[in-house]
Amino acid sequence: MAIAGFAGLSIAEILSGAIGGSSTSSSNADAVGSVFGMASLLTAIGSIIAGLVIARGVVWRGIGRSMVLASGLIMLVLVTPANISGDLGFRMAALMLWGLTFIPLGRTIAVSAPKATAV
């Protein structure tokens, strides 16, 4: 679900670039906003489910272990309401906090990945 959500966010970003010159109150902008909303919720729900599974596992250690769950919760509890509110400051703060979850997550993935062996 989270992967499908991220793919949807990528599509929404491409679509938003394609309608960059349109009015924010146009039907095109409304359609792209709907794609962003659905993809964001799919990402959040998928991340929460995956995060609960990861948090119960023993493969990852440290703070990065909880970042998939944190990412989904921040998307659902902060980013979605911020986008609905239309408040630019709230949106920027929520998205920055969401983005910060990827730093410890990336580090955890990097140190947890199996090491390649020379053949």
C-alpha cells in the first residue's frame, strides 16, 4: 500500500507540473489535489501497517526501526490536516517533519543491508 501511495504521489507531482500555469481553483487543480489526497492516505495507511510489522520484528535496531510507523502517523495526523487547512506554514512544517523521518530510516536500512561479498 505504501509503495502504491508513493507511486501515486509521484504521478501527482508530474501532473502538478503539467498544470503549473492553471488557476488553483481550476478543475484540473482540483483533480490533481484529489490524486495527492488519495495517494497521501494510501501512503499513510500502508506506512502505518508496515511500521507496526517492522516495529515488532528484530531485524532493525535503533530509532530507524520506528520511522516507517512515524512517517505514516505524521502523514495522517499532521500532513493531511495541514493540506486540508491550506495554511502554508502548517503545510511546510508538517512536510519537513515528515521528511525528517527518512533520515534515520535511510541510515537504518543502509547499516542493516546485507554486505556484498566479492566473488
